[in-house]
Amino acid sequence: MPVPVVLDCDPGHDDAFALWLALGDPGIELRAVTTVGGNGQLAHTTRNARVVCTVAGERSVPIGAGADAPLLRALHPADWIHGVSALDGPEPPEPEIGLDPRGAVALLRDTLLGAPEPVTLVATGPLTNIALLARLHPDALAAAERIVWMGGSTGRGNVTPYAEFNSWVDPEAVAVVLGTGVRFTMVGLNVTHQALVTPEVLAGLVASGTRTAAFGAELLAYYRASYRASQGLENPPLHDPVAMALVADPSLVSCVRARLDVEVHGTETAGATSVDLRGTLGRPPNVEVAVELDAPRFWARLADALRALA
């Protein structure tokens, strides 16, 4: 049976592929999409979610706009990777799917509480919406099967020496969500950097010749170029679909139990994720941490999902 999922995202080139995986993979039943400010301003990420659904031929999944800024901080979008629109590269079509008037937090609440079975929350951006849900509707978050978050790292960061971008944008939200005790899986840079968009991978993803694959190819051309310019990487990691793939097929991603805490006060370390893999601190494990990806099977699954779309 497919896993019922809500995707909370900030599209974003890699978020687009996470959304397409959710729409095209038989292991996922996408119930709703919510958007947050992160890779771009909320107006851009929300429009981008609508564009990505439109390209794929999806017109019915509800999309709710969420928080336009972190809980306590100013938003600093990742325009050095994703461009001003957060989805620079191809000329996007006009969105043919509207917005749910409830907004993200109410949509999350209603989807989680209204489902006959627990729903998995996949978050591929800052955790601001999920933290607001925890504060406003803790019963709804408690009803979730689990949270699978693309964020953090067991090692170094990608926006500062210590912090991964999604954690750096809103570390207070990470702390709030961890404090709820809801089952939580971190899919960090240590595992997403095993999903590198090589020329061979790119060719495999776009081989189907569908409209979605063609649009995706243009997205990845821009994404590869911006990673090359900003970080010197010829083959960039495609972070966000790894989190969705873990839900679709847990055998694709190996996880371990560990202690996760987030730094919220450090001048140089805000957003750093402290992952105690060896139990050094003596604190009880509170999350599952993704550590290894079966990359060939992951890319094959993503390619299959793209072939299933328009």
C-alpha cells in the first residue's frame, strides 16, 4: 500500500524532483503540499510548487502557502543556488492549479487529523510550518506517523562551515519540532551528497522524453551551473528527493538511531546539527539519522517516477 504523505517544501530545484517523486512513485500517495519561505521568498516558492505540479499534469492536490519568514530570524534565500525566483532556468508555464484558502498550518492540521491512518510529513525546507503546527495544533502533529526532514548534517555544513541551509534558516523551528517527541528522521548532507547529478545520471533522468523530464533537464542544467560557480562542484547533490525516496522505499536509505540537537545561539555555529552517533554525551537517542544511500536504485526509482508523469 502507498504511504500517505504531506510534502512541506520550499521549491527549489531539488524540491521539484522530490515533488515529482511523490506524484509519480507508486509507493507514495500525496495528500497535500505546503510551502514555506526558504530557498526563495514565500511568493516564489508557492508559485513554484504550483508550476511543478502543472508541469507534471497534477491539478487536484491541495497546496497551502505557509510561513514567509523563520520564527525569530530574517529570511535569507539561497539565490546563489536557485536564482531569484528559486526555480531559475527554464521558462515556467502559467500555473494551472490554485491555492487552498486554508493556508499551510490549517491544511496540515486538517490533513493529519482527517486521515483514517497516520500520515507521514516529509519536509524539504526549513521546519517553520511544522513548528507552528506544533505550537498551534499539537494534537495534529502528534497524529502524524513521523517527520522525515531533509536537513542538517552529521558533519560540516553547506551555507556556513557548520550549518546546513534548512537548519541554518530556522534553527529555532528545528528545536521546537525535536522537542515534541514526534518520530523524526534526519536526511542530512552526509547522505544526500551520495546522490550526485553526474552527466550519466542526468541522461537517465531525462531519457523518457516526457514534458516533466524535459523541464527537469533544464532545471538541472541551471542547478549544475550554479553549483559549479558557487561551490566548485561539477556534479551537485540532489538533496530533497532522497527524503521522499526513503519514505517510498525504506530499503534505499540506511538509518541509525542517534541523538540530535541543534545549535540556536552560536555566533559561528547557529543551525549546526549535533549528531551524537557514538553516544559520547550519554543522552538518549531521539531520532533516526540517514547514513547510506543505494544511489543506483535511487536514481532508477526517480527516473521511473518521471516517466509516470506528463
